[in-house]
Amino acid sequence: MKGTNLGEFEELVLLTVAILNGEAYGFSITEEIEKNAGRIINMRAVHTALYRLEDKGFVTSELGGATAQRGGRRKRMFSITKHGKLALDEMKTIRNKMYDLIPKTALTK
């Protein structure tokens, strides 16, 4: 397993894998991020992030069944691991703690 640090985009992809709860694959992740984060996402970037997350042990993947609409190709489905959920929890805790440290006067300027 490689390093456990999460970049901003990796965190967004990992959150989306968790949201999709067993229905996560490249296109569904891309759609979900675009819908919920309002960002236009390149599917190649999503796949790159997914494979990095898999190397880190934050997600696992398996091939789904082939479908006629995909020309007989199989989808690679991704699921969050316990380690991945712990990483998300840690990132949320850190972000909330740091946000709470912003002086009230800084938020009004």
C-alpha cells in the first residue's frame, strides 16, 4: 500500500465512491461529481484517481457483468474499504477542526 495522504480530487472521488455505495464506476462517478460539486470532470482523471486510491487501499474494484449497451464490455465497479472510510473521517475531522479555528473577524471581512 502506498502513502495514505489524500489530495483534494482524490478525496472528492473517494467521497463519491462512498455515496454511490456499490454502484461506482468511471461514468457514474463523473456524473455524480458534476451534479453535486458543479465541476466538469475528465473521466480519465477519475480513473487515474481511482487507481491511486486502489493502490493506497482506500477502494477495491471488481469487474461487473458485460452489457449489450456497452458492446459486451464489462464495467469496473469500485467500493470504499474500511481504510478508505477511516481516511474520509480523518479528513472531515481535520477540516472541521481547522475551520473552527478561523477567527470570527476573518469571516466578516
